[in-house]
Amino acid sequence: MNKKEILDLIALCDQCNICVGSCSTYRAAKNEAFSPPARLKVTEKVFKGESLSPEEIESIYNCPQCGLCDLICPKKIPISEIMDKCRRELAIRGLGPLDKHNKIIEGILKVGNAVNGDPDKRWDWLPDKFPERESDTLFYVGCLPSYLVKNSARSSYLVLKKLGVDFMLHKDEDCCGIYFYNSGRWDLAQEKFEENLERFRNLGIKRIITTCAGCFYCFKRYYPRLLDEFNIQVLHIVEMLPSLLQKMEVKPKKLKREVTYPDPCRLGRKEGIYNAPREALRLCGVEVKEMEKNKEKAVCCGAGAGIRSVYRDLSFNIARQTLDKAPTKTIVSTCPFCLFNLSYTSKKSSAGKNLVYITDLILESLSPASL
């Protein structure tokens, strides 16, 4: 979208406010300035070169870009995509990213990950020696699984091995670059995308498997947006699980558990991956007790688009609303960002929820002790 197209789309908004009640930021902050219609007004000012207040800038950066307003909007205005363009324009004008964003950005440039992890410890989660092997399929682990949600990395790695998937790891794995993109620094994002693509090409990679919904969405949608040639197939691990489990000669042990599965925004609403995680859980004897609002209408966890790193209290309040609506004690996720934020919030608020990554359960059902 160019400037004129963005302004034309904004002009379609008649302030019906149907989207307001669905906005996780608005519901948590109770501030109309942090609602989709208000953000569109701010974006109009941005692209008209008008001055902005600190609160108006904050309204653009505290949007988790969950996409629920896109779905609900009667005029089908792609509000979350417009926020992408607005953040880029703020960066061009020197009004963004914010100081807290820039600290994360500096960390990525320095150590190659978004959580300030020691590069020498990136593979500490591996249950065995680093596998020195070649394949045209890369298991791309990601920053959060590598350092903060290590169980998701470990269990996904072991599940792929147990299910006979041919893959390799890249010892010099670096950040996917999504934080650059989400903060509006598309210049840095493009540099990182090009750098990673060159690495993938040198390795002969034709397919990427991710555990992280953010990495998945970044590779699948943002890389082609900024790169002229990106033809690598991108899969989230959960997309592969049902067919791989069904092909097994020895069927998985039925775990007989009840869990809640909140659909991650970028895997669910934005990519339509709803059945695969539920089917994989069913094949392992896990029953999903649905949230009142699920699948395309699922509520956001509050961690996406850089929200948690800059607006931790807001992210906490959004996550707490999600936890309160989960009908079971155990919550399963396919997104390390959701898992991390919901787990943190559960502990801090004494909500008593047990957060697990989906392959933790799959691995348990496949383990020799279970067969």
C-alpha cells in the first residue's frame, strides 16, 4: 500500500466503533485512544505530516496487531497491516522506535537474538551433541525457544527425530528479524532478511520448519514482502504433526488429558491453522476444551508485535484476561510468545495455570515409557 491507498482506506472508516470492544488493548487499558478507530486517526495524521502527542505515538506501538479488528471491520479495512506502515513511517520521521525498542534492537545487532542471550549458550537446550548433518530442511529454532522457552525447542527437536523427519540445525542461527520489522525499522529488517536468506541459500535450504509462530509468520509473510526472491517453503511444526502421527506403525499413547488451546493470532486468525493442533492433540488422547471465543475470534495473549518488551503491564493485563477465560488448568500453545507471556502472568497473578508447548505433550505420548 502506498500513502494514497492508506489514506483512502482510512477514509472508509465511519467510526462505527464495532471493532472497539474486540480490541485487547482497549479492553485492558480502558482508553479510547488505544482503540482501532483512534489508531486510524493517528495514522492519518502521520501520513499527512502532522505533529503527534506522546499518547498518539504510544497508541500505534501498543497495538499487538492481532488482526481481530480486521476481521470484524464492516468495511474490511486491514487495520493491522496499516499499523505496519504507520510504524515504518514513524521510524522514517524519527518518531520511532521508542527507547525500549531501541535497546532490544541494539541487543539483536550485538548478540544476534532478541532476548540478550549469550550466543555461546544458544544450543544449551539440545539433549545431545549438536548434529553435524546436512539436509535441505532446516529446523529453525528461534530466539525465545533457544533461551527462554527451552522446553519447546527440546521437545520439538525430539518429536521431529522420533517421527523420522529429515532436518538439520544451523549452528550459527541468528534472529529472524521480526522485531526490526514490527518496530518500524524496515531498513534493518531488510538487511537481516537478506543476510539470513544468503545463509539459507549457502546451506541449500528448500524448507524451513519453525516452532515459533512469530518466526513462522515473519518468514512466510514479511520476507517475501521485503525480498524480491524468497521461495523457501515455510512450515510451522504443528502443520506436520497430524499426518506424521497417523503414519506411525506404533500409535501414540492416549494421554487422557483435558486442555485449553488458545489460538495464537499469527498462526490462527492470520494463517487459518486451526485444525492441525487440535487433531494432533486428539491423536494423542488429549481433549481440547474450547475457549468461549476461539479460532478466528480468539483473544490475543498480549505479547505480539513487541508489546511485551515495551508495555509489560499492558501485556500482563491482556494475558490475565485470557487466563481468566481458560476452562482448564492446563493450557497448550503453539506459540512460544504466548507460552512465555501467559506463563509469566499466571505465576505473577497466582492464576494457577499450567502452560505447556504442544510438542511437550506429543513427546510424552511418544516416549518409550508411554508405549
